[in-house]
Amino acid sequence: VVLVSGHLDSWDVGQGAMDDGGGAFISWEALSLIKDLGLRPKRTLRLVLWTGEEQGGIGAKQYYQLHKENISNFDIVMESDEGTFQPSGLGFAGSTEARDIVKEIMTLLQPINVTDVYDNADGTDIAYWMRDGVPGASLRNDINKYFWFHHSQGDTMTVQDPNQMNLCAAVWTVVSYVIADMEEMLPR
């Protein structure tokens, strides 16, 4: 399983379009693009739209409890939870061997200038999996405006830039598809 995800819940104000509707949108779009292109990877691509992240990650905890017995089948868990602004790369947590593979995959994104691999992945919803050794990835992007809107009435769809979201979706699509279509799983 290659898991792509974002969470649907926002805080007590605003629509939650940027935090974290953007992560949910690009995760959905990644799978839609792969399907529209007629691509069928070797492994399962799974979209999870988390809930309860702001209330202590209860949705992620429940999902983990239900699926942890199959942890060896999870190749990578990916979460976008810092908005969908201009992407710069991918945060990655995993073995050195897996990191080298991810760095090679990111070279495919040279045409859109999104090739960096950062030293750690963040994500409340994927933390259980990473703690237990499953490689994890998080979208890294220009978050200079993130806290302008975070948990505020200003977190509406007008915050989203369609061009930047498309670039974020491209990163999510390429990384998830290539990993799902490799002969072997990422080394633990």
C-alpha cells in the first residue's frame, strides 16, 4: 500500500480550505490523474482523508489500530498538512537506502524545479506508521503565508492558488505512482 493523505477537519473557525483541504485535494487529484492516465501500478494506491486530527489525531489512531496488523504491506505513508503553496520538495523519514531512492524519484520533477528531499517527514496522521518503521513523506512548500490563514476565518478557498495546487498535485502524483510501481518496496 502506498498511502496518500490529507485531513478534512479544520479548527473552530474558517472553512479549512488550506488547513488541510489542500492536502486532501492534492491527494484526491493524484489518484484521479493516475486513473485518468490509465496507469495501473504494481501496488495499491490508497487515499485517506483523515478526520479528528485537530482533536488529538483520533481518526489516524483508529485507522492505525484497524490496519497495523498489515504494517508490512505499507510501502510508504504520505501526508500533506502545511498548505498547498509553491512546492519545494518532500520531507522524508526512512532508511538511508530508501532516501536515496526517493532522491532519485525527485529528479523526475526537475522540469517543475521541485527536487529537494528534506531530513524528516511531518504529519500527525502518519506518525504512528513512521514510529513503527514505515517510510513517511510530507509535502514541503513555501509556508510564508501559512500562518496568515491557519485556524482563522481567512482559511477559505480564495487562499488556494490553482497553479500552485497543480504543482503540489504533480509532486504527490509522481512520487506515489513511482513508488507504487517499483519492483520492490522501499527498504526499511
